[in-house]
Amino acid sequence: MKKIFVLIAIIFSLQAYGIDRLNEISGVVTIGNSPIQNVSVQVQNSFKETFTDENGKYFITAKPYDVLVFNYAGMQNVEIVVEDVTTRLNIEMKMNIEALKEVVVAKNNVNNQDYLRLQYGVNKNILSTAFGYLDANRVGYSIKLVDGNDLNPGAIDVITALKGRAAGVYSLGGEVYIRGGAPQLKGRAIPAIYDVDGMVLRTLPFLTVENIDRVAIISGLAGTVRYGSIARGGVVVINTIGSPIRRGSETNKNYDKARLRNNIYNNDAITENRSNATSYLKELYTCKENLAAREVYQKYLSRYANDPYYIIDTYLFFHDSGDEVFAKLILENNMKVVESNPIYAKAMAFALDYTKEHDKAKELYKKIFILRPEFMQSYRDMANSYRTIGDYRKAASIYIRYQYLINEGIFSDDNSAIQTVIDGEMNNLFVLHGKKFMDDSNVIGFNNYTKNKGETRLFFEWNDSEAEFDLEFVNPKKNNFIWEHTLESAAERVKDEKTIGYSSEEFFVDGSLPGKWQINVNYKGNKKLSPVYMKLTKFTNYNTPSQKTHVSVFRLAVKNVNQKLTDFDNLVTLSTN
């Protein structure tokens, strides 16, 4: 008990230090690829405020757990919780399109949306827009529809592909115009805006023609009714193949979310694309012998000696290429580069878990625990690292300390995602290994613990809390389920992660639909230029004596591309707990 009180004292002292420390935070604010001047950057609930310059750059100081608010007229506000490691935040703002107050109110509007959602995959007259699903045959104005199959497949972009398919649409100077759009005072036409899979944009991102499912042209007059004055020049609505299907309310029931109607996977995920790798990785990949690869490593070492990502990348490369001796040498000579920063240390710990250097991983998790004693996941990671090396008693004691802190009110008992994970893993530890460090009388209660028994558990972790991505799960029948982890789609979840301190999520799959499953990721960035490392631990036959684990690590750097992570056999009925 005395050790626990010492631990609590350490936590309070380190928390007080962290709260008093000021972070110097800088970055660039853009819309698309264009910087924005005069964006307000304010520390919420304070008078501290600055503005971006003509290059979109800003600088501000803030304390951990402060909230930075980025505000600009006509754009959606962006709120970011400051963490202990926050120093760089590049923000991309998006237009704030507010739906008009109900022009037409229907009693069954929600039911109508549910019906349209179900019909979307089979009825090409239904569009997915920023304001929900829209049946082009039931609106009070004319909409020109073009099926994606009717577009010119040889065109270099969507607008060129529309030529001859949609009358009254023309492009000029990189802008698209729709005849009938309102003129400006000087007689110049106003360009159209774009609604791409529910995202309203002033400029059209690059889209390959073969990925277009349907296109709709809405005139300026009709566009202003639905989108407001910014649509005086009209709207080009584009729905891509495999665009996300809006999800309804969640339940606690375990069910296969990939069996929803019409959410068909289109085989659009690419495998690892080494052409997008960094210069040193590209050169390492070309080496056919270990000696040549070592020379490449030495060639870049002077430039990247203090770059933690260079250390992590090259360590993993040499391990995977079979030169484990050199991989361990990289580790021994460069551990100081990664161990003082929890983001770098977490990424290297993932790599060490993958290469089965479990003792070294445990030491890194211990350092992260010291750096972040107020993070719930610090306790989970420490306990798991002791469990991995077979010290079950030590792992159990950490879980017990964690529960004590909850009982004492140090940590909140709020059933957060990470708390559910910790509770489940603690029970799993006692079910499988309790007899090795407890009396039989104390283990009896755990022996009957059957939650998710025999299922496959997929536990994802990422080293950087700013990471944004979509995970796509594809079942053997090629139905998909997408779990979104972005500030735009899951703002409360991201805030919860930063406030409580965790970066992970678990999924369970049972055996009712055997066959090959696939996991894809669409990485959206991390407000910096650095990569993100994702660790996947797969547990088979969970909560049974035959439970086994397998660890994979992935480097996420290429943005806005659906990329295959891995596949696995005989796993089904995907659910989150």
C-alpha cells in the first residue's frame, strides 16, 4: 500500500509539472493546398489569441490540456486538445455549410433517409450529399444526372469526362461553370462548387474517372436553395465508388457490421507502394545484399543521426531483411534518440514487440509510463509488457494499482474505450494465468469468464494521438465496414483519447462466417509531416487455453489512399466493445 501512495504522489507531482509547462506551438493553416491569412488561433476560455500571416503560419504558447480553437469566417471551427508533446499543428480547414432551417418538414424524414440509404446502392437517381440522401426524381427542380459508367474513361479528369455527357457544363481556367449560374456585378460568371461524397469544396480534388459512381449537376438557383449563396454558380455533386455509407445508431449487440445492405468492397485497396517511400528506404529496398544495405545506412546516417524515424525504419528494414545482427547494432547505438519522447518511444516499442525483443520493449514502456503517468494506457502497456515476458504477478499488480486509483477517484470510472480494454485484459490475464500467482479460491470467479470466448480479437494501437485514418474491414463475402478515426467524424472520441490518454481500439470477430478477411487503412495525416506507426495484435481463440497472439507493425505515411494492411482466415462477425 505504501508503494501505491508513493506512486500517487509521483503522479500528482508530474501532472502539476506538466500543467504548468508551456508548449511553443506552430504550424500552417490551409484550405486545400492554399494558406489562409487572418485565421484566429485562440486558447479556449482565455484572452490569448494570435492570427495566421500571409503564408498561413502562426505561433502560440499553450499548456497541456488547453484547447486551441482555429476560427475563420465561413469555415468550420477546429478544436485541438494540447498534449505534452504538441509542438506542431498543421490545420486544414473546411467550409462551414449550414443546412437551411427546414424549408419542408416531413414527419418521416428520418425514415425517408433510412429508406434512401438502403436504396442508394441500387438506384442511380439517389445522391449522397452534404445534407443527406437526395432522390433526384423527387426534388422540385431539375438535376442533370450522369452515370459513372457513361463517363469518358480516357479523360484525364472528371470535368473532361463530362464533356458531351452534361449539356451546359464547361471549364475555364481550372474552374467549372454551369450555364444559368448567377453573374457577378461585372458580368463574369461564378464558378460552381463541389459536393464530393458529402464534403463541400470550392476546388475539385483529383479523382480518377474509374472511381466515379455518379455525377449530378445542380443549377445556381436550385443550388442556393440547398447550399446557400456560395452555390450561386451551381453545384457539381460527385459520388465515388465505395463512398462511406452513413451509419445509424449503435447498439451493444455483437453483429456483423459488414453485412449492411449495399456496402460492397470494390477491391480498391493497394498493396505496399514503395515508390512513395523516403529516399533512404527506396535505396535500401534496391539492395540485394546485406553489405550493400549497410553501406546505404552509413551513407545517410550523418544526415539522419538524430531522426527517430530513420532509426525505427532502418531497424525494421534490417530485421525483416534477415540482418538481425546489424538491426541490434542500430538499436544499441541509437536508443537515446527515441526514448525521451513518448511518441518516438511508443513507435520503437511497437517495433520491438514485433521483433520479439520483449525485454527491451518493456524498458521503453516503463520510460513512457514515467513520462506519462496520468495516461490510462500507460498502465495497460506496462502490465501487458510484463505479461509478455511471463511476469504475470507483476502484470496483475499493475492492474490492481490501476483499479485502486479508480476507486480513489484519481482516474474516472467512465467506461471509456481504454477502460473497457483494461478490464477485459485484466480478466483475460486472471483466466489464463491466475493459477500461477493466486490461490485456487481466488481464481474461481475468473474461470467462468466467457466474454468473447473463442473469438478473434484485433487490437489496434497508434503512436501519435493526432493520427487520423479510416479502418476498413472486408468480410469473405466482400461486404465492408469502415471505422472512422478523424477529427471531423469522431471529434468527441478524439477529445476523449487526449483527455484520458490512450490511442487504441479493439474489435472482435467470431466464427460464424469462415473465410478470408481483409483489413485496409486510409491514412489522413497527423497535422505534421512525420509518419505514424500502427501496431496490430491479433488474438486467436481469445479467453481460452489455446489463445495465441501475433503482432504486426505498419508505417503510415501516404495520405488519402486506401491501402491493404493485412488479411486473415476464418474470422467473422465484426464488432467493437
